[in-house]
Amino acid sequence: MRAQVDTVAEMLGQQFPKVKAMLLEAKEDLTAFAVFPERHWKKIQSTNPLERLNREIKRRTDVVQVFPNDDALLRLVTAVLFELHDEWIAFPRRYLPEGSMDQIYPTSRELPATS
């Protein structure tokens, strides 16, 4: 993946040297998804979870319409985030399969030995 960025940067480098420099500088960020299993790539690039979160916050704030102060807004948004977090933990479906996540973090599921 990173080799492809190098290839594209070289192709553009003759005509657009600044673009080449920018691509090479951002190579790690552009290819950060590549450390995950390939089956996750499509989900990683999707903004669907973020859009759903924003829709839910908007739905809840539209009901109130006018907040007395910034703290009231912050409390409502925080409550929405806590509620959605609890749903994600309790809900049996997963956005990314648990088995493939174990491939990335194999030691995260290991329990300490008890005596």
C-alpha cells in the first residue's frame, strides 16, 4: 500500500513537486488503515457510524430547540453519547467482527492467571 503512494508521488513529482512532497509527508496517515485486516478496510473508510451519531444528537437537540446555557447542551449530548455507548456494548451485533479484532490485539482478551 505504501509502495503505491510512492509510485503515485513519483508519477506526479515531475509536474507537481509540491504535491509529491505533500503525499510523501502524509504517507503514514494516508495508509494508516492498512495495518487492519483487509476485510475491515471498507468499514473503516465509511462514515456511517459517525453520521448515525450526529443524526441522533440532532434529533435529541431539535426536541429541546433552545438551551438555557452551554452546560445544558453539553449535558444532553453527553447523555446521548453514554446511551449510544451502552447500546454498542450490550447489542450482540458488532460493526467489526470480534474474531478479526482479536487478530489485531491478540493479548487484549487474555485474562490474568488466578491462583
